[in-house]
Amino acid sequence: MQVPSMIDHHHHAAVQKLAFKTLLWDEDVGEHVIDKQRRDAVTSDRIQSVAQSPHAVRMYGHCGTSAIYEYAEGGDLKSWITEDVLPKPWIEYYDVSERFGLAYNVTTALADLHHFTGRRDSRHLSSSSSSPVAIVHGDLKSNQFVAISAGGSTLDDNHSKHKRHRMPHFKLGDFNLARFVYWNAQTNQACPIKGDGCGGTNRAPEEYKGGKHRVVTSHKIDIYSLGNVLYTILTGHLPFDHDDDHDRIRQRIIRGERPPIGTEFSRSKDQKVQTMLQAIHWCWKHEPTERPTALQVQQLLATALI
């Protein structure tokens, strides 16, 4: 449900469109539902007020099972890439530089979530790639990034009279499966977290090994999923989109299989393509301890940003 919000700036009324999300009256409202809304609200507060991230969807307020959010007029990233939102296929409509810029922003959003200092009086992110992780998203995938702007029209690169959409500003949201990471002061290590036991095909192999049971994991589950998002941005395909058997896909992931990468990317001489591939394969490491942090992926992509 979308609601308008009236904002008065020095007696000049302006209308800002916001999004109102709530449960239907006949839906079950158990303790777990309230807890998911709490996680969403707390995480939104942390990434907005502490990290001050420009890459996260703003929450303006919540109560019980309802909340008011920044309105995402353009839909989600998955739709832009895999559905008929654009007049041409994703990788034809947006060039490598544009897609690379999006990949950097997506990675920065996760780095903002993982690595803010966690202190109210702090107004900066940690610059250390080994800084403690505060919050794990827990369900990172392309449809969790939404286009706050639909993309303004701009002239094509060939300076013709045809117009196309600029790349929208995609922001990360949907924090209701977030996990808060506690720190063991005696061992100086992060305490393990438990996954949510959900299915899908965008999760890390260690999450699928427990079947439907909640398994002990770490923030590295988000890193694996980040690799999937970067893969989709680069190739225009969802991971394993040629296979519609979810159980089979999960078993393939557990065995160490990864989505195929076409030769048009693997043999590319473009530095941005090769840097994205390096980041993707790094995120896809089977052993969680071998995966990078979000900050390390951000730093890697920054080497080819210019």
C-alpha cells in the first residue's frame, strides 16, 4: 500500500510519496512475525543513523507489523535484469561501466551493513577489512535491491536522438531476516549465528547442508550471496536459471558447483569484467573462511572503478 506524505517546507507544501507495508487482517501475527519486524526496524536504524549509508532503503517509522518506507518507484533489481522492464536485454542496454558502477554500489551497501562501528557517537565506517561484523542480512539476493528512482532519460552513447534510462539508484532493503552478531570479549571473536532454515537457491552451501534445520553460520553467508548478485549484474542471468529443480540446485551448490560463466566474460580483456569475475569467484569460495569481507570486495572493485 502506498501513501502520500505532506511535507511543509517554509509554508510551501510538497508531496513525497512513501510506501506503507502492513500485514492483512487475516494473516497470522505470531511472535516470529513481530520479531521479523523488529529486526527490520533495528537494522534500518543502525544502517541509517550510525552508518549513514546512502545505499539502504529508509524506514521512517514502524509499529507492530506495519512500517513506512522510502518509496521504490522503479521496482527491484531482479525485475530490471530478468524481466521485460527494459526494451533490450540487460547487458545490451547497460554497458560494462554502468553495470560495474552498480556492482560497486551493491557491494558498498553490504559493507555499510556489515562494518559500521556500532557506536551512536561514531559517524564513519571502519576502514579495516578485518573489522567486526555487526549485522548479517541473511537473505541477500537481487530482488532485495530496489530502484528508488526509475532512471531518468539520457541520450544514447552514439549521440542519436533516441533516449534511454540512466541506471537507477538501487538500494538495499528487507532486513527482516537480519542476524545481530554478538562479540565474545574473552576470545575476541564473533559469536556464531543461526540461519533461518529457508530454502531458495541463493544461499551459501553451508546453509543447505542442514536441510530445513537452522545451522550455525557466520556473516560469510552474505558474502557468498553477494557473489550471486554480482554474477547477475554482470551476466544478466540468475544463478542456475537453466535449472528449475530447486532441490537439485541446492545439492549442486553443496557439491561445489557454481553457475556457468560464458566465454564472452571469461575471455574478455576488459579490466572491469575481469575484476568483477575475480570478486565473484572470491565470494563463491566453498569454505566460508576463504571468502573475503564485504570491505575487501569493495576495495578490490575500487581498483578498476576509474
